[in-house]
Amino acid sequence: MNGASREALAAARERLDALTDNTSVDAAQLAAELAAVTALLHREVSLRRVLTDPAQSGEAKAELAQRLLAGQVSGTAADLVAGLVRSRWSQSRDLVDALEQLADAADLTAAQRAGRLDDVEDELFRFGRIITSNTELRAALTSRKATVSAKGELLRSLLGGRADAATERLVTRLVTAPRGRSLEAGLESLSKLAAARRDRMVAVVTSAVPLSDPQKQRLGAALAKLYGRTMHLNLDVDPEVLGGIRVQVGDEVINGSLADRIEDAARRMAS
């Protein structure tokens, strides 16, 4: 997102955080309601354009949204959507993208409240690795010929009872309503959103052999010092990794003797 849309999304995230700080708000229910509004506006292009029309006043658009959603979603969800349409958007599609992000953030908040955010982060990462290595499963989940109900049933058989409920909801929405995203890109976006809940970065660590707990702690501390932020480690094992370890943080990849390179970078930053 750019310009006005970026500012509108940032303001909406602040409103969502303020709402979900109140423990009386059911974050999982709010996520489901925001996802339903996302689906509605994705489907109804003309309505989306009306609600993002810069020629209309923000209050008029907010009142329209409130009337349309009355009795369909909770007052909390309706108020949040009304706040969104009061803002200016660079493109009408940006409103739908923002709603989708808020729905995902609300589900992650529910997981955080339950003390399960770390589990959800790890499960999203593991599911991404499974998709990458299983072409038949990926094909089944991304097939345009498969129905939404068939994809949902397949995911229930894979994740039901094995993953956190928030993970299952997030992945199911991504698979059944991808909205032009690839499955891999959607999972990566969810992982980054989960990491942002703790204001930390994600490092994908691939090693030739499993790292010990002390090694993981040292690596996490070194990366946190290097990047200046708390680091969540997504761990994977691949015997063919050159140099014994590979670390990717965003677009940056560190190969080879990680300890030497991190120590050198830390020394340069301190000087």
C-alpha cells in the first residue's frame, strides 16, 4: 500500500489494538466478522467503490457501512469497519486488503491471549515447509477446480486437533479465499504478521543438523544484537546445506560460518 492507504491501515491497526486490549472483546469472533466483511467487499466491487469514493464524505460512507452491517456483525466490528471507510484509500482494493490483515491480526491476538502465539508461528512455518515439499498437496489446495468445502475438509483432516485453532482458521481463510495470493506468499505474510505481534523479526534458520537449545539461544542473541530487534527463529534441517547453516532474515541471506560473520558485523556496528 502507498500514500493514503498506508496511513489508513496504520490508523486501523491502532484502533484494532485498542479494541482487543479490552479482554471483553472476543478477538476470534471479531476476526471471523472482519473476514466475512472482507469476503463481501471482495465480491461486491460496486459497493467497495462507493465506500472508498473520495467524492463522498467520510461520515456518509461510515453511516452507509453501519446500515449495511447492522444485525450482521457485532457493534465492535461494525464500528471498526465504519472507521476504515471514513479514511481515504489510494485504491478501492486496499480497503479489502486492510480488512483481511485486520482479521488475521485479530486471530493472532486471540492466540497471543491464550499464550499460543509461538505455537501458531511455528505451525504456520511448518505448514509452509510441508506445502513446499508436497507438490500433490499443494496442487489439491490451490486447484481452481476443487470446491471451497472440499479444500476446507482437506485442511480439517490435516490440521484438526493437530494445530492451534487460530492456525487452522488462518490457513483455511488463506486457502479458501486466496484473493490472488500464492499459498506460499500468503503463509509468509501471516508469519511476518505473527512476528510483528511481538515486535520481532523472523529468521529462517536451515542447518545441516538440529541445533541444540544452547546453540539456538546463542544464535537468537547474536541476531538480536546484529539487527537490534528480538528475533524469532524458524528452524529447519537440511543435510545438504553448504557450510553447515543458512540464515535468512527478510531478503538478506547469511551462509557459511555464521558465528564469524555475526561477530564481525557486531564489531563493525560497535565501532
